[in-house]
Amino acid sequence: MSDLIRVRDLTVSFKTRHEAILAVDRLSFKLKENEILGIVGESGSGKSQTVLSIMGLLEQNGSATGEANFHGINLLSLSMSELNRIRGKEIGMIFQDPMSSLNPYITIGSQMSQILAQHTDLTKKEREEKCVEMLDLVGITNPQKRFDGYSFELSGGMRQRVMIASALLTSPKLLIADEPTTALDVTVQEKILDLILEVRDRFHMSVILITHDLGVVARTCEKVLVMKEGRLQEEGELNQIYYSPESEYTRELLNKSKQINLVNSKDPRKEEKTAYEENKLVEAKEVSVLFDLPKEGLFAPRELIAAVDGVSAEILEGEIIGVVGESGSGKSSFSRTILGLQKVTSGELRVLGQQLNSQKTFVAKTLRQRMQVVFQDPYSSLNPRMTIQEILLEPLLVFFSDQDRSVRFDRIRDVLVEVGLDEHFLGRYPHELSGGQCQRVAIARALLPIPELLVCDEAVSALDASVRAEIIDLLVRLKNDRGLTILFIAHDLAVVRKICDRVIVMEKGKIVEQGDTEKVFQNPKEEYTKNLISSVPVADPRLEKQRRLERLSKAN
Amino acid sequence: MNPTNSLASDAWSALSKNRAAWFSAMALTTMVLLVLLGPLVSPHEVDQTNWSKLAKPPSMDDGHIFGTDDLGRDLFVRTMYGGRISLMVGIVATLVSVLIGVSYGAISGFVGGKVDSIMMRIVDVLYAMPFLFFVILLMVFFGRSIFLIFVAIGAVNWLDIARIVRGQTLTIKGKEFVDAAKAGGVSTFRIIFRHIVPNLMGIVVVYVALTVPQVILVESFLSFLGLGVQEPMTSWGALVNQGARQMESSPWILLFPALFLAVTLFCFNFIGDGLRDALDPKDRTNINE
Amino acid sequence: MTNLKFIFGRLAGAIPTLLVLICFAFFLVKSAPGGPFDFERSLPEEVEKNLREAYNLDDPLYLQLTKYVGSILTGDFGPSFQYRDYTVTELIMSGFPVSLRLGVAAIFLALILGGTIGTIAALNQNSRLDYSVMFFGMVGISIPNFVMAPLLVLIFSIALNILPAGGYANGAPLHMILPVVALALPQAAYIARLTRGSMIEVLNSNFVRTTRAQGLPLNTIIFKHVLKPTFLPVISYLGPATAAIITGSVVVEQIFGLPGLGRYFVQGALNRDYTLVMGVVIFYGLLIIGFNLIVDTVYGFIDPRIKHNR
């Protein structure tokens, strides 16, 4: 097989007012025909800028030097109109955010048809036929209707399918996928990745897949480039990189991803408990929470949607209990209801001995003190107009208004040390802190009232992998040191498996399955749970290959 | 350190980076000083007529640097006095509308639900009213008092601010730090004044800067029609009106007040624009949603 | 079918606004001291009787209001105080064509001028051209109609002597140029800035990046993908723009001596011709509500997301 694309000494830099930033530094690689190449790296590694520069899509202040030879033509040296004869025709591209990557103002059909009008001589009717056929091929039901419809009528996964169909219209030689599944739920991710593999075979294309997830690479790619801070760290065949990595950085990445991994990922610190103390901190019986859907007109009938639908569960003292589910599963609504931020519509909910029911929205201060929360977005969970000191002082003013000033400051200092910060942070504002530091402050704030129950609502989801591991360590340590009970809401199954004693699986507001973490993960009873677990890509190419074969045989 | 300090420093760094806004702020400061101090140093009085110098063009010799009007009054002093009225109307009426708008918008956004939709529907309805004409009606019916101008203009201009503050309140209310405060047992009162209001200040500052020129414009419009400030008081609008009537023979009577008015509006607009780029966290096209 | 329903829905939504407008006007007149219905000042008995009859003053308040609403909806604004021989409706109808001509021309000029300039500036973002467009745009916004109009007269009529300084001359185009320009310029400036901001946002959007990746040439991208979302905010600004144009027309007609609605209004206000002023205000209100309704409906048809939600 010959080389489809040969990149030599690719350097991408951005000019800002004060300095020039080097995003990609003398990168060279080759891609053969019909080959799938994965480019992995953490944020800031330059992996996206690499492909954007090849496609001529850099921001205005960016420039690229070096060579990117495609069929012997250096793409970097082409004029815009020359480049337009290649991109969209020979090279197709799909992006991370399928929500915003399609034009919401014109029909899907007209967007797709324009590509064919630009690159082929087909008549209008032939173009439409081809588009509908392609929508059908990528698994979109009722393709004619979608052709005439708009992108906002579709789910995220369906939009990504439309993007793929658009890219395939001209039967390109190369498909570039820039984090194509990062914004999607895991079960949808699985389907999109399988679709990419399937169309690769059908159209005999090469694929470049950009991702931060080593599992995604293990599942789909044949060759791998590892990048860090704009430089190539290592390149090679998939198995070689995963099973005998040469570079230190690759080993580090792999270790991190294996530490938190669905397969064989029991945390040694997780204590073996034979029996739980039967002290129930939270007891939910048939709890439902209903929301009003936005009304269509002033006199339209009220429409309700159940965010939480007849949930029965309990939280036992001293455990870390995980709630997992995909977007729309109601896991966050459930935790907000326990916190008293959301009214119970029906059912019985007893939290720390107090009944929360639909009549009562007021939650006593003493109860508030005993449960605290840490949210997902580290920046938006701290008031940007308050200093760290003011933020940490607030719970003390609320719950311990009789304490002396000096006692308060001692406590703030102690808790900062406990979460791994120090008093130098007190005078700063949240925007001066990193994401991980903000999350530590949020945890410190939650600890100050000395709660019994800590709710972590996707508390580690927005963090980079290395920071995530640190915060998880901190949570586990706090649980052991303080005897905290933690309700851990997450969509990341691997993290849940690592630290949780028990797990609740939710789907569409209902509990699908619950039980001891290991039992649920090793031997899931429900089909939904099985699917959910097997959809998560694992950084183990052999296992992923075997799984894919299983999926294919199941499909046939 | 307190939140207003951090806001002030945000605004400061925003303005110092934006050269146009920076220049406008300097020009505006100069203008305010001139308007306040100018009449004090001038040898002429605002209502002092001089029959020997009717409609004289500007000249350095006799101290009438902007010339005189058709009654022989010194145009410089009159322009400065007019400026005092225009700026005062601008600032006072803006404060009235900001007060109404911020309270209305914040309540609507914070309470939410049915109250919110009713309150916003009222704003929608009021939006379609030709208020400027109602103000004129008020002037016609109730006589032309400067107090009425303040109230009337203030009452007209609060709608925009109410909408924007409500939108911003909704955004802040959805932020996780507000939920964290609620879950942390912080009282509603404290949540509003410690968490929501300080985060609204940015947008309020922006819209104060953008409302002042609008208000000055409305006052000038009324005065131009002869329905605003009455003699012996004057304002830039009234002076422009007077000047427009005799621009053929003595154009300076029009040009000086017109220049002051336009430059002031221009500076306020530029400052407001610069502040908005820096402080308005929300993307502008979404304001109406 | 859904389209009809949508339009009727919008129409129904305007009814409360309409009623509020009329009630506002009604109670404003009622409460005015020294107003037309304040019979403490001595009016000739005849006049008072006529007034009582014309405004049903002997009826209970709610009946007065209903009759008032009814008469306005049938286009009857009552007799004028000042022009004894005319009804307010007749006066409005004589002035309206002049104002309409002026206003429509100004709106179109503002849209075309502002839209074009804004687009050019956006496509040359951060160039010297862009900066000067933005600067002069701000200058344009900051110079009110009533300053712009005399300045234009000063330059084009008095100094250069190429255009007439005023008068209607039965709408001769030459006479309309300065009034239309004076009325349109501030709006054109605003629309230019609005268009530029909106277009830059669209140009930076992910879906435009997608079209570039698809190899579409710039022209196709602009015409097929960018223009529609760019002009949506401009379309929704047309409502406020009309209100501003109507307001502006009052002074512009005054300055150029055009026999339009605005002139009647100012004369009426200065002469305390209550019924005339009231009639014109309600008429303006109706115009603004009606135009907002049209803009809203058109917007609903252009933005597919609104179509989707209805």
C-alpha cells in the first residue's frame, strides 16, 4: 500500500498581541491508504491544530509551515480555490460538537446537496437521491423526512451521523474525525465508532481519529501517534504502543488510564465490608419528581415530564454510593431532590431522619448542615465576585455564627490544608485558580459545616485525567478519615467502579439495577447495564478487538 | 478586598485596553469639568442680554468665544448651562430607570415561574407603546416641569434594563454557586445580596453607560420640539432648536450646542460599548430570548 | 393550516397590547387637569354639550371606555379642537400619506445602506476599513435626527445650494432627499453595527467551519449559509427601528416643513388640541403594534427553530 498522506516538519503557530504560541512543533507522520490512524494527547497537545492546519481551517492568527503531501500535493502550499477542490471532495471531516457543526437555519438536505453541487456535475434530482441514499446508509431512519428537516430536530448521535453522511457524499479518500464522540453518551459513542469502522471498509478510506481517550483509540485504530505539548512523543502500531510503549509519557498515560479502568479496577483502598451498618441516611420509596414542559400556548394543557420516576433506594452510613446513567437518566435530579433543591412530587423521601415531601419545600438549617454538595463545573460553582476567603467564611457564618473570628480562621486554614491547598489562596478570586484548585475549594466549602453526607454531582467530570485522579484520591481519603458518606453521581463508569461500594444504574428516570459495585459490574443482570458497561472503550486493544467481534456476530 | 473592587478593576482594565473608550472617558471628563467650571470663569451671565451684540460670530476679543445669540446672550455660557441641564437629566433619569428596571428584572428573574411570565408579558405589552408620545401628552396635559421630565423619561427607559437584568438573573440563578449556597443553608436574603446582585453589577454598569445617552437624546428631542426645558432654563436640545431657526444667518448658534451634544452622546456610546464588550458575559444576540 | 394558526395566534397576542394602548390614552385624557373634560374652566355651553355628546360623558365610566374603544376601532377619532371644520380622522388621513412616503423610503435606505456597509465591514474584520466603518457608525448613532437635519440643510442647501432646504412640493423626489437621508442615517448606522456584529458571530460559528471543510467557496458560504442567520437580528430590530423612524419623522417634518402627521402632532401639542394629539398618538401606537406584528410573523417564518416550536 502506498502513502496517502505524508506530513513533514509541520509547525503551527499562533500570533497573539504579545507573543507567538507554538501549537505544533515539527511534526512528521505518514498515513497509508485504508489505514486508521489515531492521534492522542491531552488538551493542549496540538492534536486538533494538526488536522485543522492540514484542512486550511486555522484561525486567522494561525499559520502553518512544513509539508502535508496528499497524493503528492502539498496541501499547505495551495491557494484557497485549489484547496477547495480537495477538501470536501478527497478529504472529509467531522467535528467534536455535532450540535453546532450543522447549520440550524437551512435544511439538512440543502446543506448536503450543496456539497455535491460544488464537487460533482449531478443534477438537482440526482443530488437529492444520493443524499437520501447516504443518510439511509449511515443508519438514519426515514431519510427522506430528515433530508427535508432541520438539524435541531435530531439527537446528538443522529447529527453526528448526518455529519458522517455529508462527509461520505463524494467518496473521499480520507476521513478526518476530530473528537467525534466526546460530546456523546457512551452507548451512542459505541455506535458512531462502529459506523466509522463500517464506512471505512465500505469506501476504502483512510481515517485520522483525534481523541484524548486511549480506549477509543484501542477500539478503532491501527496506528497511533502520541502527542504532548505540540511534539510527537511516540508513533507505532496499535499493539506495540499499548503493550510495549517506549516513551515515558506514553507509559504514564497508559498507567493513568489503567488505574481507572473498567476491567480489573478495584481500588485496593476500598475496604472489604462484609455487612453494612444498617443506619440508613437516605431512604427513598417510590419517589417521583415531575417537571412542567414549556407550554405551547397560554391555554395549552399542562404537560409534565418525569425526571425521577418511582425511585426506591437507600444510602447507608459510611458508604460511597454511585449513581450512573447517561444524559437524561435523572441521576442529577435525584441528587438535587435529596439535597432539597427540588420538590418531591410523590412518594416518600426520608433524609437524615427528616421527611421531605411535596408539601414542604423548606429544609431545616440543621438538616442542611448535615449534607453538603460539590458540583461539576469548578468555575461556576464558586461565586466569581467573592474571594476564596469569603467563599469559605460563608458556611461558618451560616452554621457557626457564634464562633470567634480566630476560631473561624483556624478552621478555614485547617480545611485548606486538608484538601491540599494553603492559606496563600485566601485572597484570590476563583478565576485566578486552576480547575482542580477550584474543585478543592468547593470540597473545602462542603467540609466546613462538618456534614455526614457529601453529594458529588459529576464532581470530577469536567477535569483533565490527571487532575481527576487526584480529586478522586482526595475524596476517598476524606471518606476514610472523616467517616463521610458520599453520594457520587457520574456518567463515567470507570471512576464509579474504582471508588464506590454500591452502585445504582438509572435510565430515563427509573432505576434499572442496583447492588454491590463489583457484583453489578462483573455480573450485570439487566441488558441495559450490560450494554452500558460494554460500551465503555478500554485501553486494551486485544480486549476491544474481541468485543468488536462479539458485537458483529451479535448483529448478524 | 470586596466584590465592588474587583468589578471596578475589571471595568478599569477593560477601559484601559480599549483606546476608543479610554479616549471617550477622558473627553467626557473634560466636558463635565468645562460644563461645571466654564460659567464660573466666564465674565458673562447666562441671561445677560446685550443689545449691541446681537448674533455676533465667535471672537476672542470681546470674550464671546462661541459668539452670541439673537438676544445678545453669550453662547458659551448658555451652552455650558444647557450642558448642565442635559447631563443632569441624563444622569438622574437614568438612575430612575435603572432603579425601576433592576428591581423589576431581578424580582421577575429570581421569583421565576408564573410571576416571571406575567411580569415579562407586561414588559412585552409596554414595549409596543409609543411612550415618547405619551410623555409628550403628559407634558401637554400636566404642564412642562423638569421634575416630570425626569420621571417620564425614567419611566420609559426601564424596559430594556428590566429585560436584560431578568435574563442575567436567570443565568446567575442557574449557576452552580447559587445551588451550592442554597444547599449550604445560606438565606434567600443573603443569596440575593451576596451572590446575585454583585454578579449583576457588571451588566448594570454597562446599561447605565448606554442609557445615559438615550435619555439625553430624549430630553433634547422634547426640548427641540419646545416641549421640554423652558426658558429661562435651557438645554442642548433647546439650543439646537433655537440655532436651527437661524442657521442661515448665524450658523454658530446651531453648531456649538450641536457639537457638544453629539460629542457627549458619542463618548457615552463608546464607553458603554467598550464596557459591554468587557463585562457583558452574555452573547448579545441572545438578550431577547 | 399550521401557518394560518400561527398567524392567528400572533394576531390574538396583539389584542391585549391594543387594548392597553387605548386604555392608556383614555385614562390619560380623563385624568388630565385642564384637559378637555375638565369643565371647571368655563367653556361655552354649546361646546360643552357637544363634547359631552361626542364622548358620551353622561354614561358610566366603563360604558364610556367601551364606546371609546369601539369608535377608535371603527376609525373615528372625534372632532378636532383646533381645526373646527375637520375631524381628527380627516386630518390624520391627510398627513399620513406624506409621513408614510417619508418613513418607508427612510427604512429602505437605512436597511440597504446599513446592511451593505455592515456586511463589508464584517468581511474585512479588523481592517482599517472595518475600523472606520465602526467609528463613523458610532458617529452616526450619536448625531440625533434634529441635529443631522439642520446640518444637512446647512451643507447641501445653504453652503452648496444643490438641494432644496424644505417644502413638500407634492413629494417631488428632489425635495424628499434631505428629509429621507436625515431620518435614515442614524438607523443606517445602527443597522450597520448590528449587521457587522451578527455576521462576525456567524462567520466564527462551527457550522461555517464545517462548510469550509466541505470545500465550499466563500460566495456559496456567504449566500447560502451566512446571510440568513446574520439578518435575523436585523429583522427583529425593524420593530424598534420603525418606532424610531416615526419619532424621528416628527422632528424631520418640522424642520423641512413637510405637511405630515408629525407636524399635526407638534402643532396639536403646542396648541393643546387634545383630540388631535390623542388621535395621532393612538394612530402611531396602532402603526407600531401592526408593524411589530408583521415583523414577528415574518421572523417566525424565516427562523426554522421558531417554526419548529409552534
